[in-house]
Amino acid sequence: MERLLKTGGMISDRDKKLSLIKKGIWLYFFLLIFEGAFRKWIIPGLATPLLVVRDPIAIWLICMAWRSNIFKINAYILLAVVVSIISFFTALVYGHGNLSVAMYGVRIMLIHFPLIFVIGRAFSREDILMMGKICVYIGLPMFVLITIQFALPQTSIVNIGVGGEGSSGFAGALGYYRPSGTFSFGAGNSFFWGLLASFVFYFWMSSDKWIDKKILILSTVMLLAAIPISISRTLMFEVLLTLFFMLVYIMRRPSYWSKILIACIGIFIVGLIVYQIPIIQTSIDVYIARFTTASEYEGGVEGTLGNRFLGGMFQGITDSDDLPFWGYGIGMGTNVGAMLLSGKVAFLIAEEEWPRIIGETGLVLGLMTIAIRVVLVFNMGVASFKRNLKGDPLAWMLLSFGCTLILRGQIGQPTALGFFALSGGLIMAALNKKVE
């Protein structure tokens, strides 16, 4: 329990440190959201160092939380640290032998993974909901930005790439590109709206009066419109998964059905009005074309789920016959590692996450790293579902976004790594804090 000083409204030294830690987490959050804006528009000359701008913040947060006795080493962190250190030295001795690449790779589980538990211990329920409210309000101008990015050519200033060169868009369909928002690439935009969806659906079900209903309706409509504008199948999957989690919650609560029905009718009517906007109609046509083309290429929905999800998960195990025992070296499978080793951005080992991990560190250490994430998601899932049954769906709804990212998200990419740590920390905080 937190120790208070005698009287007079003064707070303890531990409380002051906790306040500093919370500010550090908020700084981490805002840098995650706006890091790409700095790398593309504000100070493009510092694009490379800004790639790891959140790393020193994460290190400081861990050290401060440790010294303040706010969080302690647990089995997850201990195993992650041991595996990471072994992987670091084996990469130098038996793998690629590049110190910079190994350091870049080892920071994932050595620095950002423990941050999950720091956020979980430091954030209160009010902090979580405030972050959700901030996400909702950021979503309003973010929607305007991605709409402009979608409509304008890749040569425009809003679509300029990292370092002020090239473009940040990624090919979508019918000549349109996936917008990146304030992020370096389109993937960050999908993560943001996925996290926003978990908060928006929670606010619809919650008695917490954090969001004005008019703003909530507007945010919901923009969230749905952001799906085709993003040209992202990943975002569609994330929103549908969050919707499923919400339905699991309200199935046991008939009193919510009428509220949800009224909300759906209202959103549908507003959606029909919004659909009359030409840019929205165009985005839907582009999204359907993207979905159809990609689905046909992958062999339909079955092929998409089988190859991209299940197949990608186990490919690292099935293709490990010729893999060196210690792998090719941690960090080699990331884009930054590829750039340092080969001079170009590429997937030197594998595009999917589990094959990358196993390819980098070998079958034994790779499976241990994967097991850490699998067990963590499983335990989060069980605890969130129990809390959900008691009438508190906050952790459950946050899990709807975080579960797949923590389980198999491509966290070798800095933005994905940031949302990995943030979403995991928010889930842990929602589980640790009791409803008052």
C-alpha cells in the first residue's frame, strides 16, 4: 500500500515518484502517437535516432519503478531477461556477429516487455480511462488527417515519408494508398484505431461518464469510416474481434440490448448520411477491391486465416530443419537489422513474428520467447474473463485489442512494439485495480 506522510495534505516520496512514473508513461504514449509526425514533418533530419526515442524513457521508467518498489521482478520478466541475454551473446558468437543489430534486437524483450508490468502497477483505473478519453479526442483530427492522406497523391506533403523523402503510404488498391496518419507507416494507423475501438466499445457499455454521448457517437462513426479509408484488413479484424468481445459481455445482460440497439440505429442513420460523401463512397470501393484481390491471391478467407495466421505461427517450427541451433542472431529479422546488415529494408528471416523469433534465436530459445507471450495472454484472458463476469469489462475490452498483438504481433517494428507494451500494460492495470 502507498505510504502517506503525517498530515497536512503532504504526500510521501514514493507517491511523488509514482506521479513522475505516470508522467513518463504519458510521455511514452504521446511519443508513440506522434513519433512519426516528428520523423516525417517536424524534424525529419533526426528520423533515425527518433526511431528509438522511447527506449531511454522505457529504461528510466523501469529503473524508477524498481527503485520505488512499485514493481518487482516476476517469472515472465526473469525468463525474458535470461533468454534475451543468452540470445545477445549467441548472436555475437554464433550468429551475425553485429553488435548494433544484436543490441537493437535484444531491447525488445529486455526493455519494452518489462514496461508492461510497470504500467500495470503504476496506472490507476482513472489513468486508463483518461487515456481512453484522450484517444477518442485524438481520433477526431486523426480521421481528418487520414482522409486527406487518402484523397491526396503520395507526392503531397501530408504523405511524405520518413526523413522527408519518398512517401509514407503503402499500396492499397485502385491506385490508392494506405494512409499512415501521424505514424511512420500505415501499420501504426491500424494499431491506433484498433486501440481506439476497444475504448469506444467499452464507453458504450460502461457506466463511467467519461465521454459525452455526442462525441461518442461521432467517434464511433469515424471509427467505422476509418476502416475503408485505412484500406487495412488488419483493422477490420481488430474491430470485429472487439465487437465479438463486447457481445460476449452483453449476452448475459439483457438490459444492455435496448441501449445497444438504439445506439446501432443512431449510428446506422448517421452512417447513411456520411456515406453520401463522395470520399467515403470511394474508400469503400477501394477497400472492397483490396479485400477481394488479396483474398483471391491467398485462396479466400480460409487461405487468409490458414496462411497468414495459423500457417505463419507454426512456419518457424516446421521449417527449422536446417536452422542453426542458436539461430542466425537476434535482431537480424527486423527491418533495422536488415538495413544494418544488408543495406536495405528486407525480411532476412521471415515476415511473420513466430518464424522471425525462431529464426533469430533458434528453436529452443525461440520457443521459450514465444511461450512467455502465449502464457501471458492466456493468463490475461482468464483473469479478464473472470473480471468480465463480475460486471467489469474494462480489461476484457482492452484484451480484445491486445491479445493478438501480444501473442503474435510483429514487435520487431518499433510502433508495433510500442502498442505491444502499452496495450499489455493497460490490461494489467485494469486487472490490478479493483472497481470502487
